[in-house]
Amino acid sequence: MVFPEYRPRRMRQNDTFRAMIRETRLAPEQMIYPLFIMPGKNKREEVSSMPGVFRLSVDQLKKEAEDCLDAGVRSVLLFGLPEKKDPMGSGAHAKNGIVQRAIQELKNKAPELTVVTDVCLCEYTDHGHCGCLINDQVDNDTTLELLGLTALSHAKAGADMVAPSDMMDGRVSEIRTVLDENDFQNIPIMSYAVKYASAFYGPFRDAADCAPQFGDRRSYQMDPANSREALREATLDVEEGADILMVKPAVAYLDIISRLHDEFDLPVAAYHVSGEYAMIKAAAAKGWIDEERVMAETLLSIRRAGADIIITYYAKEMARLLQKM
Ligand code: PBG
């Protein structure tokens, strides 16, 4: 069938037809909203490079949780800013650490909300790297033990799912083993399987105060030039027991999301990261773009590429827009 018998515009002529044949949709339950937890009381500090994103003290979480649930967002991803940092990042697995307290607060005050935790050391180490150092090198195998302890402490505090973002080799199997040995067989692992060494994390490092104090993360995060390596990383995580595979960042890596979706049968998550969010906010503040439409189109493109789940600072705003539509 070709023109003039076939006319693609026929099915675009009104909204009912367009909605009828729409291939991809956004849903609030597929979005995860990141939260930054800080020490102190009554704290609600806006992150300057991420308008609309706040660092919250633990006492603010009940209200935040209610706001998420009210918008239809059912899951959050926790990051912590500890009181003190040290070379081994021991705050990451402290029984009474900042994230552990936040989990308990959320589980007590908003049990319907699903709590996912970021498992990494960079917010807790004084040098800002994602693992501990031996001779100024991030040492893979000593870091694994600390990551296992961190995931376990989150599970003990009541976390529903853990998400390792450190990019050490072997961490998914380490975390799976430690969780299983401690009767947490039912806690899923959402692995940052494919995480690139990206400049789009800039605003996050302000928010979470976790910029490396020397060097960069290129010895553990992936080279943005590589896509076949992404498949290898994902394969390893599947074999190690990951339940969800994540690609990060999202928009600059839609091809990677698409490949993972095609080649694996696990759910795929994509992290629409801080820099991707900040760029839309900045252009919108200048009046150069229509923020609502660019937000919706961006998140839709991530779903269309093949992501089942989107982690985004826009989760609440997008969910509210969906409620209006
Ligand atoms: C910690 C971590 C980072 C992000 C999520 N977990 C920063 C980094 O790897 O430097 C970035 C998230 C974002 O930019 O929104 N390892």
C-alpha cells in the first residue's frame, strides 16, 4: 500500500486515533524518584544546580513520602550525606548511618512506599572514590567486602531493593551471596550494570558532595565510546544474579538501552541523570523551551528506547502531569 491509497495522516487526524495507536506510554509506577538525605533537623536545602531537588533531613521524609505517593510515584532511591567521611567509607554500612535511619523512618511513616538504596562508597569516603584505595588506586577486591556489608545494612534497616552503583567487578555476586546468607533472598538487586564515566553526573556530585578529590572515575566506570562492552558488562551481571539491569546516563545512551532491551530478558532501567535534568531546567528558566513538553518527550524517548523503569528527578512532576492528562 502506497500513496494515494495509503495515507499515514489518516490515523493522526484526531486525538482518539492518535491515542489508539500510541505505542509507548509513561506510567507513574515505572518511575523512581531519587532522594538526598542530610544530617540535622528541619533541613530542606535546594541543590543549586538542580532546581526543584532538595537535600532533606530524616524528619522531612514523612512529608516527602506522602507527596510522592499522592503524585502516584511509589518508589524512591536513597542517597546519603554522612556526618563524617573516612578513607574506607565506613559510614556507608554504619548501623545508625544516615541512609539506614532514613530507611527506618520511611518504613515506619510510609510503609506503602518502596525504598531502593544506592550502594556505593563515594559519598562516604574522604577521597570521594567509589571504593577504598591501596597506593592511590581503587582496590576492587577489598571494596567488595564493604559493598556487601553496605547492602546488608540497608536490608537489615528495611530496604526493599538495593542498587549498586560503584562499578567494581564482582559486586553483584558478592552482594547476592551476603544477602542470601543472611536470609534476604527476597531482596532484589538493581545493578547499575552499564554505567559510563560521564560528565552528566556533575550536578549530582554537588548534591551528594561526592566528587573525587583526585583523578577521575575512568578506571572503573565505562568509556562512553563503547557499546559492545556494555553487553559484556550486562552479561556478567545477569550471571551474577542481577534482577534489573540499569543503563546510566539515559538520553545520551538510548542506543545502549535499546540493545540491552533486545538482547536480555531482564527488566531494563535507565537513569535520567542530574546533568540531563539540569539542562532542561536551565533552558526552561531562560524561556527557551517548553519545560513540560520537553520533560514528557525526553522521558518518553527513554521508554521508547526500551527502558521499563526510569529513575528521574522529574518523577513527581511527570506523574502530576499524567494525573492532569
Ligand atoms: C555514585 C553515583 C553517582 C550517580 C549515582 N550514583 C555519581 C558518580 O558516579 O559519580 C550519578 C547520578 C546523577 O548524576 O544523577 N556512585
